[in-house]
Amino acid sequence: MKAMILAAGKGTRVRPITYTIPKPLIPILQKPVMEFLLDLLAQHGFDQIMVNVSHLAHEIEGYFKDGQRYGVHLAYSFEGSIQDGELQGAALGSAGGLRKIQDFHPFFDDTFVVLCGDALIDLDLTAAVQWHREKGAIATVITKSVPKEAVSSYGVVVTDDEDRILSFQEKPSVTEALSTKINTGIYIFEPEVIDFIPPNCEFDIGGQLFPKLVAANAPFYALDMDFEWVDIGKVPDYWQAIQSVLQGKIKNVPIPGIEVKPGVYTGLNVAVNWDKVDIEGPVYIGGMTRIEDGAKIIGPTMIGPSCWICAGATVESSVIFEYSRLGSGVRLKDKLVFGRYCVDKTGATIDLQKAALDWWITDVRHAHPPTAPVKNPHVVESLEIEKFLNSSSLAADSPPSPSSRPSSL
């Protein structure tokens, strides 16, 4: 069976992570989110999978290659061109990417599934496809019911008593919402749906294709299912996803590594004196990470591989990416650290380099880490920096230079 994973977007709402890591490669405790999707598709017999790529396409193609180690066949459809000797991505939209593949050579010749490449799902695809076929649908949107007070965060699907789709509402207010069924970005299509997509242009599934199907009175349905759906489309979503995985709230996503003490998991060769640090699980610590005596780590927290947590540092309910060095006295709570950026759980971002705070959090690979400024002549207090982090937001408008970028997966 055939499927498509949408992986061409720039992931602007997940910056700064997506400056150097495309959304499908964002790690959920060291395993890229798209890898979970491939596992799910293979489990349900979808072994021919097309992936549209654009932003950082080489990273996705280089990681997953032809898919054979996942028991599937993968191929890629690049959206963009070479301009002035540089490869420039130019995504065609979710529907435009479908049409481009079909125009190249007819690939979608039977019922197929389309998944967004930025969500963890635990869905019975086999049952969903069976329902779709029994309905005689040309297209089916998989929906999930949410509490009414949450509808304003999602695209809402309005149906009749036969589950036929009547209309959509984009993030309606609670009082205006006509349904509590939300669009999860999981679709089942028949090949004929591609006839509704114009060629050679940018075209969106939700915003443009679906209204055309409704207007044409096509057999277009919504299937409301109870399943696990964890969206990581924004930084706060990603932060919460890691918290939930560490707390064991997400099925089929185990904490990797070895459980060295209750609730504390590590990768290989972690340098730590367990009797001289204060670590409260659930915590994951990546391989080749150093935790100095006197450090404090409170879960749910993920410390990536090859990090260095200095003496006196405190990390609580945070996500620290690989090669991060947290200096003495650092206190982080509800934060995400990625390269030169520190992001709080609401998405507010500080560029530590621009703020001249890169001595406080920096890349462990510096031969000589930046030193703290002197103040009468004492080091600037961690509390002062923490206050700065909690009251300031320096927008991450442009990607860092190559020399300052964190490593990818």
C-alpha cells in the first residue's frame, strides 16, 4: 500500500530548532519523529512511501535514505531549484506536492494515506482505511474530539449526521465553534482527489483542496477516532511532548538508555558521581555527557548527548540539546536550550550570543569557553540572568552562522 509524508515545510513555528534540523528529524528522546511514522506505516502494511522535501531536504534524505532499514521503500520529491549555484527550497504546499508527484509519473493508483511529518500518532490505520472504503469516500479526514474549551487552538471540522463534511472553522472561539472535532492532518484519499488540484502551483490541502471538495459535493467524510495524537508543530508543543514522554504518558515511546536508578536513564559512558549530584527523575541523560559534582537535575528533563553540566547548575523540567555546556550557577526551569538559543515553554526566544550571555550557556566544543563578565569584581549573579530570561525575548529572526550552529542528528 502507498502513503505520503508531508515534509517540505520550513517549520517556522519550531524555530530555532528548524534552522538546522528539519521538522521530520526533530528528536523525541533521540529518535526522529518521522521514524515513528515509518514504524506505524510499516506496521499497517504501507510499504511504498513518497516524501516531499524542500527545506533542509538533504538532511531528511541522508538520514532515511531508501527506507530499507525500516522495512519500507522511500522516494523523495524535491520542491525547489538551483539559483546562482545555491539550492533553494520552494515548497508547493501540501496538495501541490501531491500533484507534482502524480504529474511526474502516476504513483497514487489506489487508496493512499497522507500524514504530516511533525506528529506522534498511535492510530489504527487499517481500520481507518476500511471505514473510508466502506463509505465510498473520495477523501476522509481523521478527526479527534477535544474539550470545547480547547477548540480555539485547532482547525475544526463540521459534519452532518452521516459524517459527511459540511465546512471547516479555523481556530474558532469557544462560542462560535460548531463542532469539537479537530483536523489532525491525517488523510485518506482516492487517486481521483488529485484531479481537484491545479498543476504547477502552490496549493494547500486544508485551505484550498478541501473547500473545493465541499463545493463539488464530493463524497468527503470525517472519521472521528480515539487515538494518541501529539503535535510538535510549535516549540511549546515540542517541550510538552518531551515532558509527556518522560512521564510515561505517551504510549509506544519508551525512554531510551539504561535505567541506572529509579526514573533516571542514561546513554553510554556518562561521567557522573551519583552520590555527589542531586538528580530526581524522570530524567534522560545522553551518552558522553559530564555532570559535575554539585549539579542538580529535576525531571521531567532531557539532557542530550555530549553535554556538560557544571557544578552548581540547576536544570528543572527542561530540554537540553546536544553539545550544550551549562555554566556554574545556571538555573533553568521550563526551558529548551538549542545551540545559542534559550527558549521558554511559551516559545519566547533569547539569542544568547546577541545578548552576550554565551559564557553562561555555550557549545561544549569550544576549546576555551567564553568567560563571565566581571562585576566589582564578582561574576554576574545567576539570579540576574534568570530575571533577564524571564523578562526579555530577543526574536530569532535569522539562522545562525554555520560556525555557531549546533550539530544535527
